[in-house]
Amino acid sequence: MIRTELLSVHYGALTAVRNASFYVIKGKIAAIVGPSGCGKSSFLSAINRMTDLTPAARITGQIFVDGTDVHSSHQDAAELRRSVGMIFQKPNPFPMSIRRNIQLALKEHGTRRRTDLDTTTERVLQDVGLWDEVKDRLDSSAMELSGGQQQRLCIARAIALQPQVLLMDEPCSALDPIASAKVESLIESLRGRYTIVIVTHNLAQARRIADQVSVFWVRDGAGEIIEQGPTMDVFSNASNHTAAAYLAGVKG
């Protein structure tokens, strides 16, 4: 579903990611791990062209989503981001009602019938396990929800647009352990329905939920992929000594 070839991300004279060749199979969960500052978030942002919003950013190499080059002249960035949703480290609900958080983007993309809007709202809130918690207060502010509920709402908002891919940049790191466990369980429940790429510092989490893992590291001032493959193979038999030491908790 996603493939990059020799992808590099530059910010002015700084290279954040160098020559990253990566893949993830449709319907699988891929974890990206590595210490802080090794380009994981920059790599993730390049996939759905969020880097376009940073004036100094420059991309070299190629990115394919479902076989289409995301930088093709035929690829509209807004449509790409509808197909490739992004979930950020800190929950970012809109300062409006729970209902409007889900329905605003739907309306912008052409859904107008009240029954369609309400059906989709209930469906995605059911999907993220929020419906029973919020069904009696859909017109209350989303800002009144707990951090974990806000993050699940953000995931519901993303899947309301029926994306193919979900990019998640440390979605549990700002949450307490109970909320984090709920979001992690939600991510696992979405396996097969969406292709998911998750950046995480939590190696145990990556081992629990990911089908495949890519390890980033800094070499000569830029982030590079030093190991990748099926999760159990990478954790138990990494061929790169630095990656093996990091995954064993000895380095990084």
C-alpha cells in the first residue's frame, strides 16, 4: 500500500531523512521506532505531503500510495490527505461539538443529507468505542472529553472520510496508561480495514501491535532506516548491531 524509494527529507540545508526505502503491505500495521531526532516524524509527514506546508521543506526520492506517485501532477494534495489520514501525538479536536468534529469534514467533502451525516457519525464513534460514552452529549464541546477520548475522537474523525491509510505519530505518548491501552486496543482492532503506520517510542507497544518494524537511526547527521522486516524477526534476530542493541534496550 505504501512504498518509498530513496526518500530524503530536507529542511533548508538540514537533511532530516536520507535515502529511506520503506514498504508496508495493505491492511497491515507498520511501526517506526528509533531514538528522538532520527527523522521518524519527518518521514511520516512526507507520506501524505504534510511537508508541503513547511516552506523550507524539500523532498527527493519517490513515495507511492496504492501504486500512485504522491508527487505526480495528477495527484491532488487535499485528496491524498483524505485517503491518507494523520493522527498526531497530542489530541487535536476542533473547539466545537463532538458531532461537528465528525461532520465538518464530511460536509466539506460533499455529504449533505442529515441521515447520512448522522449514520456516519454513529458508525465511526462505534468503531472507536466512543458511542456509548458520548451518544447522549453529541452537542457538547469535544474539549470536555478526557485526553484518551479526544484521541479516539480524532481517529473517528479521520476514518469518517474512509481513508485507505492512517498515519499515527506517537498517538499514545500524551496519554495516561489506561487511556493509552484503550487507544492501542483500538489500533489493533483496525488492522485489516486500514493500512496503519505508527511512530512510537514504546518498543513493547511496537512488538505487541505491529506486523512489521522499521528502525531509524542517525548517521552522519541524518535519519536512516538501519533495519526493517517482520516484527518478530527484527526483534529477535536484527542483523544490524546498532538496531539489535537498541531493541534490546542496551543502546539509545
